[in-house]
Amino acid sequence: MSDEQGGSWKIDATGGALERIMSAYGVKMQKDLADVLGIAKHSVSGWVQRDTIPGTVVVRCCLETGADINWLITGELANSNSPSYKPVLKGKEGYEEVMSNGGKPVLRRLLDAYGFSMQKELGDLLGISSGTISTWIRREYFPGDVVVACALDTGVSLKWLATGKGQMFDSQPEAVTSSISISRKKLESGVLNEAGTWLMDPALSTVDKNSLVFIDGVGHSWLVNTEAKNIANGRWFVNIDNSFDVYDIARLPGGKIKLTNSNVSFECAASEVTAFGAVLFTLEKHV
């Protein structure tokens, strides 16, 4: 149960992680932990001597006991167990299922968790050679240390990362749960029609959400601040002769403005244009 084919990242046995693993299993002696894990007693003492715990042991402990992975590694959480956690993997059966998910399957989930498309990106991040990663695939190896590091780095579900079962995230990522809902409209032949709501990261704009509108067009979409009404230089969503469209506008002397978009370019009096709002972002569709 060693992770000798992993990278330089390791779990220190003398930093308290071993004691927390024993606590999660409810044992007090190293020999009792060995019995629970079904391994030789000298294996646990060997971890202490080498000051490193195999990542597969941490993965197994989390899945079998429900212990929080951050608490096991860092000790930062007050409680080792989540009261709502119901282990579905236990003992030898659970360990064998984890180990059978080595090689390509676990590599694919590691790449997805980090948002990578190439093995080289994962190797560069963790300081692991391409040859080592290729060995994982060839030998269908389960890189326990790397799985633990990835779970800590990305916050993905350890159960999903280790076995492919369940959801990628135990709950919605913070970025999603903190989204705000704004009005959404659809631009169709110069007419704005109601189209429900659009979820937005509040970091995109400091404008009051009640003044923001997301407008969906054919080839583009726009985030518009309807609070802005005094037309200045920039990109605007305007109404001309009861027809809505987006233009890049430049102010000209004599109360005139120049309006330009991909279809037309013309000049008119500013009084002939009614501002719906200033465009904050333009999203281009590639479909």
C-alpha cells in the first residue's frame, strides 16, 4: 500500500495525521489500526520511520469513516466526522474498489478536477514526470498521494475522485451558491422580450442588481446597466424609432452622435436616440 510512484508531495506521519487517522477509526494503538486496515503491523511502524503515510490510506479512511480530508491532513477542523455522512465503502471491498479505479479513470478525473486537458499540465503543477504518469496508466496504478493533494487543492468530492461515483462536488461550489439573479431579455428583430432570469457572479459588476439586465442576441449577448441614461462615448443599448439595437457611440459637436455596429454606421441628433442602458460586457458566441 505504498505510493512510491507518486510525486514529491507526501503526508507526514509525525505531524499528527497518523493520530487523526487512528482517532477516525476509533483505535488507540498502531497495531489496532493495522488490524482494521488488514495490513501487517510493521507497515504502520514503517510509516512512522519514513515519516510518510500512503495517500491510499488517507483516501480509504475518508471513505470508510466519513472523516474530513482537511482535518485528517491539517487538523484544522474541530470534528473528525460529518454527522450526515453514510459510508458506502468498507473494509477490503472498499479498498479493492478504490484500487481498481487506478490508471486512466483516476487520471481523467484528476485532469477534470484541475481543469486540465493534457497530462503535461498535471505533471508541471505537481512536479511529476510524464514518464511517471504514463506508468500509472500502463500499470493501472492508483496514485493515492496525488488524489489527496487534488482533493485538498480543488475541493472536489474525494468519493468521486477516488471511485467515480457520486457528484464531483458534495455541494454546489461557493461561486455558484453566491450568484445573484438578474433580469434576462431576448433581442428579436429589434424587440426586447422577457426571457426569465440570468445568474451572475456579483464580482462582475458593482452596479445594483436591479439595474442590471442580461440581453441575449443572435451572435452576441450583453450585460447592460439600465441606470445609465446620459449617452456618452462607448457602447450603448438604445432605442431608435421603436427598435432596439447595440451601437458604439461617439459624441459629435452640435448635439450629434455617430452610431456604429457591424451592420451600419450613421449620424443623427442625440435627441433622436433613447438610451436603454450602457453595455458593461459583450459576450460573443462561437456557434
